[in-house]
Amino acid sequence: MADTPLLSRLRASLAIALAIALLLGGIGIGTYGEISYRAQKTREVGVQADIVASIVTAALQFDDRRAAQEYVGALAANPEVETAAIYDAAGTRFAAYMRSGATPPRAVPADGSRYESGMIVAVSPVLENGRRIGSVYLQAESEPFYRRISRYGLLALLVTMASLLVAVLGTSRAALARANAELGRRADALDAANRSLQAEMQERARVEERLRQAQKMEAIGQLTGGVAHDFNNILQVITGSLERLKRRPDAPRQDRDRGLTAALTAAERAAMLTQQLLAFSRQQPLMPASIDVNRLVLGLSTLLSRTLGETIRVDTRLALDLAPAAVDAAQLESALLNLAVNARDAMPQGGRLMIETANVELAAGAAPDGDVPPGHYVRIAVVDNGLGMTPEVLAKAFDPFFTTKPIGRGTGLGLSQVYGFVKQSGGHVEMASEPGRGTRVALYLPRADASDAAARDPDSVVSTPADLPHGTVLVVEDDPDVRAHSANLLRELGYDVLEAEDGAAALSILQAGPAIDLLFTDVGLPGMNGRELAERARRFRPHLKVLFTSGYAQEALVHGGRLDAGVELLAKPFTITRLADKLRDILPP
Amino acid sequence: MLARSGFRSAILGLLLFFAAGGPVAAQDAAPEYTIKATYLYKFGPYVSWPSGAWPPAPAPLKLCIVGTDPFGDVIDRAVRGQEVDGRAFVVRRLPRLDASSGCMIAFVSGSAAQSAAEALAAVKGEPMLTITDGAQSARDRGIINFVIRDNRVRFEIDAAAAAAAGLSISSKLQSLAVPLAGGVG
């Protein structure tokens, strides 16, 4: 219940007031009892004096002191009577009884009974035939103290206990209410703290996401120089070969073929490079999946051998039966790139970068930081023979923004990305370094179930063009050169080809009704994009096969980093081999 | 002033003397009979006579002194102003007592003319409170008989005689009486 502090305070004071009222009531009842008791006692003593007065008449009349003394002496039976005296008409004491220590007054006090300083005094006239012949004086103790105590003690005890009970109950009730209110406030505070914590966690997750992307971009930035250099080399080969062909159109066929092959090979390398860069820079959430680490390392090592510079040799030592790892591929690439960049920076005079993979089993307690469960892991080690690190630097190496590099060369986020990624993946990082000998960083990644390994790698099947089916393909491409090139390739592969420059033209061809087996369309078209074209075409040709092609993973097709179900995509640039493979998948012979 | 203060001292001394219970002989000239004189009428309120025993009010009540009068005018002075049920006393001195005397209270002391015993016998059974002084035998004793005990005037009450006379005597008075010495008459 939600008691306000005011209410609980009110309740406490109410209880105390009630207790006080109870006490006052008890005192009042006691006082009233005492007063009425006194009045009654006073009356009693007065009546007793009256009785004595009426009895003693004859004794006074006939001057019988003995009899009078007997009368007053009889009052001794009443322990409350302190003093009793009989006076004659002249006011002279005639007979008296007194308990030890008490004396009746010499002169007769005024008639009547009254309470005087703890005593009840009664004076009654002795009347005979209407004439006053004397007085009776009676003095009685109101009541012995112990008797009064015993009379009021129980009442006082009951009242006091009741008051205490009420006070205690009231205050404890109030305390309970206060505690409840306090509890309620704390619960509210906790709730608020929880909400702000959740908001903070969401914010943190967003920031971490951005940080990962930034780390990746940082790594790319580190590599940009190398990539540009590599690209220039490739372009050099291509332009050189093509120029030679142009200048010597009548060169022997053998020379011409060699030149064309060199240009094609260089262009392939360039395509692979851009593919890797694109895949790497793609912004995607952390999605642990079953990864063939060897394949990833191989792909990366070719990129690295071109980008790290000619003074650095990139070697790999891969375990043959390596188990798949359950990690996010992009993040693993990012981590390996960061490690490679660090290794390059540690080897300014050149050196050797070795990437090793292995299946390892960690026993309980094998990991130094202790939070890695024992079991089977995939280990990737990046080893260089560069400058190495001192133990002091090594100790801080994983801290964010810790860097030994000059300004402009690094942000210090690289190794912290490695560490964060591995920890998030449920793995473990080991780093060993010695100044002058080099550095070895080993990533222990959790194993994935073997069943879903390799199944999702689209590039795992390499085939040669053979047993090609025949069919009609409608090519939609706004760039006339690319359209002509694609059409030539398709014809070379044995297909009949129709061409359209945009979606509208394509639709009119389709509506015209020729038999078309495949719609091969660019995604990025002016006006109606490729996807819209496919949707509209399928309205009147529901079974029309569609193959998209794009120079970039377009949002029109890709959601959350994955292709929509049932969508076939051939990324540009593509080789004739890959085009043939794709067509064979879609249009089986 | 001196004379006056002396008088007051004397009064005070007298009062103290009484309070201390001095001997009867020291009271005044004839203290014993003065006391007895006042007792004569003081008995009245403690005795009930049969209804119709006396002439109706406002006829005075007769207090008779039969035979020798030991009181003199003390008794006349003593009863002056005294009343029982609003009826005044009148003192009668009689040589003899009989049923027709009409006395409510009769002090019987006897004389040559009629002995105390004869007088008492004459009114036996009459509603008359007979009082004697120092009688030794039952014959000479009235319903109330004065005696001296410890130097004080006390009295005996012959309850049987009172009952025979149709009188009832208050227990208050009876409680003051000394036990009958000479047996019941």
C-alpha cells in the first residue's frame, strides 16, 4: 500500500494521542473514583458519628463516662477510625478513643463531615429532645495507602498497559507504513534506475555498433595506401597490355593472346580486391555463423600480401582438418586486418607475417583470465618477427585508445576491437611479445557445429562452362557498353539475347510475347529499378526466372546484410565463368 | 480586669475538674441531689408510657416527690423549661402515693405517713415510673433505683417491674443501668 509519510506521521501522533487520552481517562476514572470514594467515606463516617451521637445520648444525659467510653471504644473495631471523642454540652471532652499518635481536638470543631488533610472528620451533635447535649467527633483515615494502591493498582496497570499497547501498536503501525512508503520509493528508484540502465545499454549497443564500423574503416584507412598502390599496379598491367595491342594490331596471335590474358588476369585480381573491400566495409551487425576460417584466412592473405607492402612476406600455415568457428566473419576479417596492420607497423624494415590455424583443446583453467570454459577451440595466430613489445606496453595493448603509433597513424582502437570481438564471440585472446623478437597474437574462437560448415559458401563450387542449355535471355542495362558486353558474353555461351535499356522497354518486350527464359537485369536502373521490373513482369509471367546483377549490394535486394529469399544476384564485375555457373543454376539443362 | 480574669479561671478550672471526673462530693452544696434532681426528668424521654395513660396535651406532666423531699427547690429549678413531647413538667410534693395520684414520674422516699414499700405497693401495676434512692431490698425499690458507684450517681432498672407497669424503657437507658444488686422483687 502506498502510505504517504504525512499519513503515517498522522497515524503515529493519533496513536500517541489515543494512548494519552486513555491514560488521562484512566487518571480521570481513578480521580473520579477517589473523589466519589471520599464522598462516600465522608458520608459513612458522618453516619457513624450520627449513630454514635444517637447512642450516646443517655450516657451523656446521665453522665456515664464508662458507657460513653465503651461506645467510642467499640469504634476501635474499625481500623480506619483514628480518633473518636464525645463532648458534653459545654464542649468538654467526655470520652475519647484514640489510636496511638492521634489526639482529638480540645475544642469541638464545627458540625458536619468533611475531608481534611488526608483524614475524614465528622462532628455530629448529640440531641436529646431537640436540645443539644453534646457532640461526637470522629476522625477516620480515608483508607490505608496499601488498600488504595491495591484498589487503583489494577486499574492503573490495565490503563498503562492498554496505553502502552495502543502507543506501541500505533507507532509500529506508523513505522511499518513509513517503511512501506520507503520501500515503495526505493522500488520506484530501482525501476527508474533500471529504465535508465536499459536506455544506457541500448545507447551503448548503438555506440558499440558505430565503434565497430569505425574500427573497420580505420583498418581500411590504414590499408588505403596499399590498395591504391595495388590497384595502380593492376591498372598498369591492363592499360599496358591494351596499349600494346592497340599499337600493334597486326601482332602475332600468340603475342596478342598473351597480352589479353595478362590484362584479363589483372582485371580479375582487381575485381577480387574490390569484392573484398566491399565485403569488408559492408556495415552489418554481429552475426556469428559457422565460418571456414582457413578459407577466410586464405582470402585475406592474398589481400594482405598485396596491401602490406613488398617488404613484408605473408605466409599461412593452415590446419588441414580445421573445424568451423562460430564467429562473425566480417568481424573476424576486421580483427585479422587490425592484427596485420599492427604487424606491418611493427616491421618498418620489412619481415614476415605468419597466420596459423589450428584445432586446440583448452583444459579447465588453461586460459589465464579464467572466464573461458574448457573445450575445443579454433585457434588463429598472427605472428610477426618485428619490434615486439615491452611487458609494460603489452599489459596495456588491449586498452582502447592506447597506441604507440605517431599521431595520424592509428587511433589505438585496433587491438581493442580484436579483444572485444573475441570476448563477444565467447573466445579468448593470448598475446606474447618480446622486444626485438616479435609478437604473437592467438585468437581462440569457439567451434561451430560441423554440420552447417561450408554449406553457405557461394564461391565454393568452381566449374567450367559445359553442357550449356539454350534459351532466350532478356538483358536490361542502362549502360550501352555494359549491355553490349553482357549480350556478347551470353551469345558466346550459346543463348539467344534480347536487349532493353530500361524497365519500360523491357516490359513492352515481355508483353509483346516472345518466349523468354530469363530476365537478366541490372538493379540500379533509371526510373523503375530492377526489382520493380521483376515484380511487374511476374504479374503476367509468374514463372519468369530473374537474375539480378549489381556493382553494389543494393538496398532494393539486400535486407539486414542478406539477400531476400529466392533472389539470384550476380555481382559486378563478373567473369564469363561465373556467369555460366549462375545461368546453369537458374536454367538447368 | 483582674477580677474578671480570675472568674474565668475559676470557671475553666471547674470545667476541667468536671472533665477529669472529680468526686461527686466536690460538685456543690448538694451535688448528689442536684444530679438526681436532673435525672428525674431526664429519664422521661427514655421511657414509653402506654397511650392514654395521661391527660392529653397541653396538660402538664406530673413529677411527684412522695414523702421526704431531699431536693428542696433544686428540683423546681431543674425542671423549669424542661419538656417531653412539648409538655412541661409540674412538680407535686405528696405525703402519700396511690393509683389516683396521676404522677407520671414519682420519686418515692417514704415517710412516717407511708413507707416507701407501702407507696410502691399502692401503685403496683400502674403506668407510673417509680424512682427510689438507695433501696436495698426489692420491696423498697422502684422501677429505677439510684445507687452510688465509684462516687458517681448511677441507677438500677427493674425491667420486670417496668413491664408490670406497662412501661417500656429504652435500651439506651438500660445499657447505662448497673445490675440489680438485691435480686428481683
